[in-house]
Amino acid sequence: MTLPKEMTLIEITAPGGPDVLQPRRADVPVAGPGEILIRVHAAGVNRPDALQRAGKYPMKPGMSPIPGLEVAGEVVALGDGVTQYSLGDKVCALTNGGGYAQFCSVPASQALPIPEGMDWIQAAAVPETFFTVWANLFGLGDAHTGQSVLIHGGTSGIGTTALMLCREYGIQAFATAGSADKCAAIAKLGAEPINYREEDFAAVIAQKTGDKGVNVILDIMGASYLNNNLKALAMDGHLVMLGFLGGGKANDVDLLTILGKRAVITGSLLRARTKDEKAAIAEQLREYVWPVLSAGRCLPIIDKVYAYTDAAQAHARMEGGDHIGKIVLRVE
């Protein structure tokens, strides 16, 4: 196909609320060495997009100011040195930003072939969440068969992905949520729901595990949950932090519990990882998770689909907190 010179993208016109997301015409990007250019058909919406839009996400040099960390589409140009893909291949990819656009260039090592039977919308909901869950729950957290885990925000894109993979790999899962509907969705995914508005999650974990606690906690809250998370951890447990919706600075940390349980407290930002680190995660997904997706299991749960020019509505939906699963933009 002959590539157009221009495309429409969605830019952050100034730090602020969802309304600062506005369409703009811009040049189609070029695939640099080691990159592929993707004609985007769908793009996932993620919490870091909203943080970036609000001016609260640490942007490193080289990161695209255009939001969008995951896309699905077809390869329309190859950069120098790319041999693993051909023109017309259907791929999903973790981007370095720039996904809210008709075209996006990404390192070829961060792309994966779309699993058989998966449509554009589902495929766009895979990269950011599966890369994040794999690197953190199974990588940093070392979760494995026979263990128990607690997932905070159990109905988010990250949460639902984590719960599906726990069920796939024989890991007992608990998950927090704030409504009866969300708790029902968690139970459907084979996990034990905890309504944090009605119950103290640490007390529930103690009761359900015979005071042993869970081996791994995947946390998005940060400061407000820190000491309760420590209470809920088992001996030699891992607390893996992905976010800080409840505050980024913790005071009065229960150090004695950390010492007494030999607790490991860690966390990571996916976007800040190097190209090589992201490529390594992609290869692990290809080996361990892609066969599962190709068999039709652990498919992303889609909450709602918006036109990409309605990205502001998509962000408002995410920040409203009522969604269950992934919010995706359809790109025409």
C-alpha cells in the first residue's frame, strides 16, 4: 500500500482533565532501524495514559508525548535490519508512546503476532497489561503454582489479566474491589473477592489463609495500603507495587513487620524499562502465554470501545472507576 503523508493523532494539548485530549493532523512517522510501522486498528487505554495527560507521569527523554502504550494493527513498513516481520503481518505491540494515532512506529522486538482467532480490539488490550502482569506478578513477585496472591483493583485491565493467569497456572487468588458487581466479576474469574468498602482486606486474608498470609501482593494503591499489605503478606512474601493511587509517599511504615516476615518490597514502571528488557518480556510471553491465548483462554475482558477521536470519553470512563476490564479505542 502507498502510505499517506499525514495522519490524525490524539495529543495532550495541556496537562489537565480528559478534555485536553484533542485530534490533530501530523506527519506519518517513519520506521527507524529495528522498528516497524503499524497501521493502527485499535489502541488500548491504560492508567499511565491518564497520569501522563494530567502531567503526573515521569517522562524520560525519547518517550513520545503522544499517549498510547499498546496497539494492534498491520505492518506497513519495515526499518533497517527487521527480518522477523513482513508487510501485511497482523501484530500487537507495546509502544514507547504514540498509540493514539492512525500510524505508530515501534521496536520490532516489542511486537508479537496476533494470536489466532483474536480481533483487533482484543489484541490491542493485550500488550500493556500482559507485559505488566508477567514482569511483575510472575517476574518480580515470582508467583507460581500452589501459591496464593492478592490483587488490588481486581476488575481493572491489570487485575482481570492477573486473575485469569492465576487461574491458568494454579495459583489461589484473592482480589479487592468496591462494588457487588465488581466482586461478582472477580468470582467469575475464579478468585475470591474482597469488598474493600465493607471488609478489612488484611483481616479477610488472615482468616482465609489460617493467619499465614499470601505469597505475593500486586498493589496499585501505594501509601494508603502499605501497612495493611504488610499484614497480609506471608513469610518471605513479595509486595510488588505498580501504582500509587492512594499516595506516593508513605509515613509510619511498619518496619518490624518487614523484618519479621523477611518481606520483599519492590515495584516497577513498564515504560521506563529498556528496549532489551521489554524484548525479553515479549519473548517470555511468546513462550508461556501466547499458546494459552491461541487456545482461546485468558482472553482480555473488554469493558467498552470508543472511537479514537472520543479518547476524552474513554479517559472519563476510566477515571470514573466503574469499568470492568479494558477500555479500547477503535482507530479508523
